[in-house]
Amino acid sequence: MKNYRYLWVSMITLLVVLASCGGANRSYQKQPIDDIIKSLNTQKNFTVILYDMDYDESKDAYQHQYQILKSHATIADSLVTEMSPWHTVSDEFFQKHQEDMGMEIVSKKDGVVKKTVSPAGYSNYVGNEKYGRWEQRNGENFWSFYGKYMFLSSMFRMSMYPVSYGYYNGYYNNYYRYNRPYYGHGGRTYGTNSSYNRSNKSSRWNKRPSSFKQGVRNRVKSSTASKRRRSTSRYRSGSSYRSRGGGFGK
């Protein structure tokens, strides 16, 4: 009897786990970034930066615009950058990256895709001796791109925000290797509310009044919290049903 009871408990446990996994898969919502990654499948290295974001009140739509840096299709050792159209994203995805504007949110290095948030260019180009080198200035080493890739310095706003070896080394050893998001020394140099990101004067989001931004933050927070409550309620309801139907005699 004990063996039968153990077998039944094991089976029920397995069914609960499978049901939970199935629910997680059903709740997954594909994002435009997934299609972008798929379209860049032949690229060995690339970087996707969250260039801008916005909220369309008339459509109740959260939006992203991406800047993509990749290898040139026909010219060896050359890079090209392109701007994506505006994409509608889910409220969950918008909330997940609401502090990441101006940063790379996806990169591919030597064939490996990572969705770790870091300053633009850090994962593939800064620190890569194929594109530049460390130069000493005032007793400290800073990253400098070769002339052929000098446009990257402008793209990453390095004239105003130079990258020191000490900070980059700290990022690589303590964040990149462990897939942890990095917002600069002290966590304040990069990201949506940083002076680095506000230097993007063409951004829709940066042109929005603070009251609008706070309203969007409150709206997306409320929306995602409501979804979590409904999901939790459905899970508990399902668990309760399975419990009532899973009784055993002695």
C-alpha cells in the first residue's frame, strides 16, 4: 500500500509540474525583438540597442524603437547601423526594459546570443582590439576606436562619456560573465534616467513631460500587476481542483 501511495503522489506531482510548465508556455508572448534576432541569424556578432520608447494613448500601445549594429553584408570587416521602425510591445516587456533606454538589450558574440542589459557597445566593440585600443590619458587608460570605426565613438557618445579601463574591467569581470545588467559605476551612468540617455535630443521619450512619463509608469505597473493577480488566481484555482480530485483511501 505504501508503494502504491508513493507512486500516486509521484504521478500527481509530475502532472502538477507539467501543468504549470504548460501554463507558463501559454502565457509567453512573442516580442518584436524575437523576430529581429531571427532575422539576424546569419550574423556572428550584432548588438541591438533600445534607442527610444513611447506610449500611444490613442491606441493604448507601448512602443519601442531599436538601433541595430551588425556586420556589412558584402564589405569585410565593416559595420553598418540601422534604425528599426516603431514596434508595439507588451506591457510586461515595456516594464521590463523601462529603465534600459540607450542601452543594448540583446547582443550576439561569437555566435552566442545574450539578452543581458549593458551600455551600448560594451559586449562586442568596446575592449575588442579588432576595433580599437586602450590609450593612456592623464595617467588613466581609456578606450579609443581606430579611424575606420570612429563612427562608433559618436554612436556610443564616448566624447562625453569616455570608457575607462577600470570601469570596463569591472563590468566584464563582475557583470558580463554572470549575465548581470550593468548601469555604470555606481549604477547611475547609463539607462533611461541618466544624463547619458538624456543627451539623445531626438528621442520621443526624452521630449515627453515628466507627468506623462510618470503616468505611463503607473499605467504599466498597474496593468502588469493585474495580470499577475489573474494568473495567480487561475493557478490557485487549478491547484485546488487537482487537490480535491486527488484523494486516496487508506
